[in-house]
Amino acid sequence: MARRPTPPGTPTPSGIRHFVELAKSTIPPLHPAGLPFVAAPLAIAALGRRHPWIRRIGLTTAAANAAFFRHPHRVPPHRPGIVVAPADGEIALVDKAAPPTELGLGTEPLPRVSIFLSVFDVHVQRVPAAGTVRSVVHQRGQFRSADLPEASDVNERNSVVIDTPEGKQVVVVQIAGLVARRIVCDAKPGDVLTLGDTYGLIRFGSRLDTYFPAGTQLLVQRGQRAVGAETVLADLSAS
């Protein structure tokens, strides 16, 4: 029996597969922490399908949360001794400051880069430097706007101290913001971290501070946009 010719414009299986692969490479996946925030409004939209306004609110909220918790693939530079941005956002400070007091690392001001994350930025955090986790310390605090300089000292935060294979030490601090109420950190003392891997998340507005060894030459400027895991903040081997 002769096969019927495929009507013009009908998608072929190979064309559909290509479209699916293209969509996967274009649309970022969702971080697991965002699943409840997307599933709940979708359920509300389904239950309110007879009420257009409820359905619209549910779908809009689900889409906004999916965008907030997006988890795009990143490819860090393959160079030993570099420190990359731990998050997407605007570089708010390039200065020197003492690391958080609860870490017991002294009061000597160290080179620091602060990245402010707005609600429109990707909010997963990336490992800034390859190495072994020396300590992880959570400090309760206030919830002031994360773009204020004093947020580093008074806001709720979580610090990770990393010992690099070259014998240097890098500190990365997750700082909660004005509406942030939850800091997620998957790194634990003794973990061996790979440059650029995802290690945490802050919900709804935040800031990331990275402290470098004394004498480190920083490679970024205030006002620059940083891309997590890809923007190089410093080269420790050149310091």
C-alpha cells in the first residue's frame, strides 16, 4: 500500500527533535529550589480555570518565578589560579575591607568585589575559585537593601572560606537583601569544589562579596556587569 505524501509544511520527526534541542539550549532549566514556587501558582491557575483573572494571576506568577529561579549553563575559563564571579549582577564595590568578623580571619582590609543581584538577575551562586572548603559560617542579621555598603556588616549572611590548590584563600559571602529571607548553601567543610559549579541560591534580591588575598590585582571595575562563573575577577597566580 502506497504511503500518502506528507503535506507541505508538516513538521518531520527530525525537525521536531531539532526544535526540542534548540529549545533546551535556549530556555534555561529551573533550579530545584524553585519548583514549589512554580508548581503552587500553576495549581492555582488550574483550579481557577473557570475564572480568567485567577488563571492569569496564577500563570503570570508561575512564569515570574520560573524566570527568577532559572539556572543557565555556564562555561568557566580553563586557567589555573583564576577567581570568577560567584553570581550575575552589577559590580557595586571594588575596594578593600576586613572579612566578616565571625570567620576569625583578622581585621586587615583585603581586596573585595561586591556584586549586587536585582530581582531580574540569575540568583544561583557559582564557585568562584577551585579548592577545598575550610569553613562555612552562617550569621544572623538584618535585611537591609543589599546595594547599601553597610549590608556587608549588618545583614544576614553565609560565608564560605576556600583554600585553593595554590595555597591561597578566597572568601565568598552570600548576603540577604531587603526582601530575601532564605539563603541556600550546599557547600560543606571538606568539600572539594570545582570552579564555576553551582553551590547556592538566595531568594529574591541579594548580594555576593568575594574577598581575595592581600596584594591581589583585581581585574574588574565598579559598574561593570558580571556573568556568574565566566567573568574573571582576579588571577591569583599573577599576584
